[in-house]
Amino acid sequence: MERILFVVDYRNYKENGTIGKRPSSRGIIIKDNKLGMVYSRKYDYYKFPGGGIDNGETNEEALVREVKEEVGLEVIKSSIKEYGLAIRKEMGKIEDIFVQENYYYFCEVTDNIFDQKLDCYEEKEGFILKWVSPDEAIDTNLNHDHKEKGVPRGIHMMQREVQVIRMLLREGYLK
């Protein structure tokens, strides 16, 4: 993927230290100017469906698997198109530097809806599929009080998704 959407670099790490990377694939699913997103009922936020790329798995294979697991939607493989890469760099817990690479892809889905296959934390957060307007997703992620709900996953994830949605709006993919 050649297009870098943005880089968030906290510069709170030891330069020239060890590096740990966590690549992920995320699906941008648009229907009738609404986004198909994961909604956390417990912590009240939206994220693009997707997750970690397993060893030996292509970005596209991870995208198809993760979208089906998280929201029960079946990606039409021939519809997958690259959008861009969002990178976050910060001090790691194991390595000195943690680099999260989030590969975003446009994709279409079939009308079939499958059972979710959530992992433990996803189940605890109450992940569900929601078709949401761009404005509602932005407002929820930026203006709802997630700290009050004790959101364990970083606010940076919600801000990342807002940046991507704003880019989609600016570039005319959404209204």
C-alpha cells in the first residue's frame, strides 16, 4: 500500500530501540451514505471492522476474516480496493517502539449475515454491527464521555477512526 493517510507519532520512545509491529486490516463499508461499523455497547464508540493480520495471511485475507468475525458480514473479495495506511508510533510495552500499521480498504459485502465470532474482549465490549452516519460516528467518538465508562482501549483508536472518516468526507466518498 503506497498511500499513507497519516502518521501519529508520540515520540515518547527510545530512538534506535527495538521495534514491535502490529499490522491490521480494516474495512470501509459504505451503503446509502452510512458506514458499517463495529459499535462497542459497553464503551460507546465506533470503529471500522478489522483487526490483526495473522502470520502467513495477506492483508486482504485478514480483512475478509476480521469483517466476518466482528460484524458477521461477508466481504466480496473482488470489491476490495486499497484506501490507505494509518500509522501510530509510541513507546512499547515489550519492545522500545510499538508501531501499529492500520491498512484501510474499501469493500462491499453480500446480503448474508453470519454469526459473529468474537474474542473475549470483543464479547465483553458488546461489539455489534451498526450502520451509522459519518456525523454520528464522529460525534460519538469525540464527544461522548468514554473515560466515565472506563474505556480500557486507547482514545487514540477513536481519534484514528475520526481522522479516517473526516478524510472520506473531504474526498467525497461520504456526504
